[in-house]
Amino acid sequence: MPDYPVVDIHTHLFRTPEVGQRAFWRNPHTAVIPYTGLPEDFLAGHKDAGVAYSAAMIVTPTREMRQRDLRERGEYGTSVWENNSGIKLDQKLLTRMDHNNAWGCWVGQQHPEIVPFIMVDPRLMAGDQLASYVQNRWDEGARGVKLLNVQTHHHADDKRLFPMYEFMQSINMPLFAQTGGGFGMGQNGISINPRTGDVWGRPRQFRKTLETFPNLSVIMAHALGGYNNTFGDLLDLCDNFENIYADTTVVTPRVAEHPELMEDLAKMVRRVGAEHVAFGTNFPLTEFNHDRKRDIDIWLNMPLLSDAEKRMILSDNGLKLIRGSEPLGVGNTFPDGSAVPKEFRDGGAWG
């Protein structure tokens, strides 16, 4: 293990085993996933991997909940549904999402090594109301916001989100956003905006947001994987904006299965810029992403990259993101509770 704190910028935390199982993408006949995503299990996996901090996404699948609720009522697509599926159902979904977010904040307060990122849905709450909501949850321990575009069906430049972005930029609170098509989300497994013709998480849809809020830090989930031929989008954003990051969720398991691709991955990181890449695993969501020790070793042994670049990916970029909004405990104590020396806390990058 490296002698610096590893940050996993992309993990998932679940309240119940049932919720976690519904979220897992795996082959039920071959996959054995030793972790559930419940807090106690999450912490065990966190400790086993030697990770210092994990950014935990608190996801509420609002679109799927809406569809399930309407199907159960037997009114989906009927005039009854058209007349009665609005405010009452939205309030129900908003309450569910809020309870889940509040729980995630509570977990983060109990365990400083877990950095909660709450989810928002601009169909349920928007504008100044959404900005106020995020501020209140930040006061309770939320240290990032999760956008699941393929779930909530909006692009990143949706104006309903702009007041929230303005608040987040003002306190250096990072945004974590889904990119790519998303599996099982529509025709051929791709969910597309019928108006723009783009997948909901298309990276290029972040350009207007970043032009308007140049100091907003954005982590783009899976972007190094180039879903739906969008790698060029990522290159354009990284070439033009300082505070854009791609996590390593897709590419690390791919190299684990095909080690001959390791040098190609290193070249790709060099092209994007190591300053734009943050280590992330999607732990524990798929059968490929629960072995974080393996993933860390892959990056420690990556050819072509310097030790400084490896440290940037595994530690410095993640610390910059989660410390920007000063997560509870981050920057003041190590996970074991011992104090971090003042020169580390005040000096920017560690060491």
C-alpha cells in the first residue's frame, strides 16, 4: 500500500440489503459479491482495502419508484394517471429521497472516513428551493451532490439546477454526475433525450454549466470508459476547464481482465491529464468492483506514469475534492482519530 491516504471518489452506501441487491449489476449465476453496501459492511470493505476516505453516493431511484408506484396502482398511462400522478406522488418521492439523504448525512457524521454525497432530482425540487435544500443538508454533513442523469432524465445544463450550482461553487462543494448511457435505461440499454438526441449523461452537456460556473468542481462518473463514443467530449472539457475530473470506475476492471491494455490506459490518462483523473471503484456495485486492493495495485504499477501522477490519481485529486468543502474529520484527523499535522492541513497537497 502507498504511504499516502488513498481516496475512493465513487462508492455506494445502502440502508437495507434489499435496496443494495436491487442496485447490483451482476450475473447471479456466477458472481459472488462479499459486500452489501450496508454501513457496517461498507466500513469493513473500506478498512480491508486500506482506503482512507470513501465518497459515498446516497442514491434514490426516483424514476423507477415513480413507475413502480403507478404500475401497482394499475393506472399507468391512463387518464386517471394523467390527472392524479402529479403533486401527491412527487411529494411521496421527495420524502423518500430526503429521508435517504438525511440517513447518509447521519452515517457520515458517525464515520468521518465516509463522505456522503446526497442525490437531487430537479423534477421534484428546483431553483432556489433546491439550492436551499442542499445548503441545509450541507450543514448536516453532506459534502457533495450526486446527479444521476440517466435516472432522473435531465442534462447537466438544466437551468433548474443553476441556483444549486451557484451555492455549491461558493463553498467549493463538488458535483458528482453520471455520464454515458446507463445500462437498462431505455432502448438498447441507452436512455436518450428525445429533444436533443443525446444520452442524458452526455459529457458535452456540461459545457454550458462549466462556462457559467467555472469554479464548480465536477466529477464525471465512468467518463474514462467513453460510453457511447463520448471520450472526445471528456478531452474537450479537460482541455478547457480546470475543475473537471473523470473517475476510474470502468477502466480499472477492464485492465484487470485484460492486462495488455494497461499501457494504453496510461497513455489515455496522459492525454486527459493526471490532474483530471480521480481513483474510484463503484464499490460494491458490480462483480468487478469489490476488489479495491487489486484496483489500487493496478494504479501503483501503471507503466509510463510517474510516482507523482499515481499519487495525484490515488490521493491528491480526491483529497482536493472532498477537502474543498471540509468534510467532517477530513483535514483534521486521520481515520484512526489521530491529529493531522498542521502543515499538512494548511499546506494544500499532502506531504
